Amino acid sequence: MTSAREPWTPALPDAPPRHFCTDCGLSRTQEPKRCGQACQFIAPDYPRLEQQVHGRARRLSGADGAADDELFFGPHQQMLQARLKTPLVGAQWTGITTRIAERLLARGEVDAVIAMAPHPDDPWRPLPVVVTRAEDMARCRGMRMGYAPLVALVEPALAQGHKRLAVIGIPCQIYALRAIQPQLEREHGLEKLLVIGTPCSDNTTTERFHQFLALVSPKPEDVTYLEFRADYHVEIRMKSGAVRTIPFLQLPLSTLPPDFFPMTCRTCVDYTNALSDITVGYMGGRGDQWLLVRNARGQALLETLGDDVVTQPPTTAGQRAGAVKGFLNNVERAAGGLPLRRMPDWLRPIVGWLMPRLGPRGLEFARARVEMKAVETVVHLERESPARLKTMVPEHVVHLVRPYGLASRARPLPSTAAPPATSAD
């Protein structure tokens, strides 16, 4: 182990083999059986954990009975478009996430930050690290792709004497963390926990991600940046400084293997990281970052940025229903082993031009993506693991899929009646 002043990663045991697992790190701790009660992919209980974290569960509908945005995005106090006035070098967007963490460390508000850094052998491979110096957060800027046992670092960090923690993670990691938080407070001396969440965007292994890079660039080894943007384009940057954008419709997704995205990512019910204190993502940002301030702790995290951040209310445009229905049709065909309905090549540039102008944008784009994940969850579980529909599909997902005729197929148990699982498979 390196000095506690430097970012460090403790030696971890191998993860036990499990079918529905994103290696959040809980199975690598000294109590791997906790996965049975703390895994998002066994019997998630969002109402209980939302109450624990935010003081209330999400609203499913407004006073007029229409769907509330909390149905899509989870509990929040406000949503914003935001960017740093001076973007941080090497950041994925402008660097809001790492700048907040830097400020927390610089002000002594936390003892350590648990986040992802690039692996020394592969800059795209995520390496969970414990950071104790503000200047070292620069190592954590940028996007990584792959599984990383983030939660496994929490107890070693506490054992090192870091009792006030900030954690930056994706939804499946944060769900497990929140589930064991009372135990961490009771048995390990956790005094303070601040969670900066990022929305997930369908993870895969680092090896598979390299396959994808090879499909979108003739020199994949020179790609330094890749981002799926809310304007229906993927942005790629090269070591030379060249920037290329590819319309979603031009991506070679049909050539990817069927299991490129694992079943866990195809059955995720928390795209927007609802159990974080503040979520920093892109989907509703329309070129800026998209912030969901979820509670008072999240508001305090935003305020650490002071005048360095520019914010404005998010906007919305377009209609999502047609896009979600088209996505559902393709998911059902793919899940059933049928070929996808492919658009003629001559039509792709035309539709690619129209989508950023007429398709769902801003918050409507974010709602569309959340509904797409919800219908994908129901379809794939129904095909692959129908028994799990009763425990893996929470109430808010049933509401999300109802407009598309899938509510009766979801068949979830009420969250309060879902029996706790005793083991993970």
C-alpha cells in the first residue's frame, strides 16, 4: 500500500461468480453475504432507502394526477443546467463532480473521497481509489468504462481513520452503499457520508469497450475522450487534438455481440442515481451538465462551487412517446432473437439531422431515456428471469411502463411486502 497521503487502493479478494452482478465491491468485503440484502439486482427497496436518505420517498404523480418528474428522476429539490465558468483540463464535461470533491477536501469537510482513477495499465479501466488531498482529485477526472469494486474501499478507508467520507459512484454502487450505511455508522464509526452520484449509461467490461472503440475509430489507441451527448451524437477526441462527432444512428451497434451490455445493465431500474445527495449528469443538460439537487446535503455540495458555476433552469422540448415505442419494438425483437428493423442507409443522415431538432430534448430526452430503461428492464426480465419480476421491479418502474402496455407484465410485489433475499446468485 502507498502512503495514506497518496491515492491508494487496498488489496481486495476476487469477486465470487454471480450472474446478476456489476461487481460494486460489496461481495469483495469481509461480509459478502450482505449482497442478499443490499444488492440492487435482488430485491431493491427504493421507498425505504429514499426515506432513509432524503426523508421521503419519490412522488409518483402530481396534484393533477399527471406523472411527476420525481417518478422519472427520483426525489429532488431542484434541477439545473450547470457548467463551470472555467472547465477543468481533462474533465469529461466541465469538471463539476471533481471540483466539488476538491473543495470538500481543501476545506476539511471530509477526510477522504472514494472515486475512480485510471488504472496504470489502461487509462480506460476504472481503479477505485481513496483520495485524501484536494490536488489528487485531478487524477479522477474523465470517464472510465468497466466494472470497479468501489464499495469495497469504504471499510478499509474507515479503518484508516477516515470517518468523514465523500463517495462518487454510479447507481448500483450507491444503492449498496446506502443499504449498508446504517451498519457502517453503527459498527465502523462512519460519522459523515456525502454522495455525489453520476447517472449510469450502460456499463460493460473494459475489454468490450475496447472492441467498441475499434469500431468507431481507425486508431482506437489514440482515442482520449468519448461521450454520448444529449444532441444525439457521440463525441470522440484524439491525442492529436482532433474532434469527431458521430450521430447515434451511424454507430455500428448492430455489430456488437448480444451480451455486450450485461443483463444487469439491461435491467437497471435506477438510471439517475436516486440515492445520491446530488446527481451530476448530462441527459437533461442540452450541452451543459444536468444537476439534480436531492436534499440539503446536495444543496450544500452545490454551494461549495460558489461563483465558479453558472446555472440556469433546465428546458424541455419535443415528444418522447414515439421514440420510446420504437425502442420498445426493437428491444422485444432483439430479446426474442429476431433481427432488428434497420433503417435504410440513405435515410439515416436525414433522420440524424431531424432528431436533434424535432426529437425529445432537454428534460424530455432524459424522461425518454428513463422510460427506455424501464421498458428494457421488463422485457429482458420477462424473457430471461421471469421469477425476478416480482422482486426486481419497483413500483416506480411499473408506473413508467404503463403507457406502453407493460404494467401487467411487470407484476411487482409492493415494496413493503418484498421478502428479503438471503443470498445472491
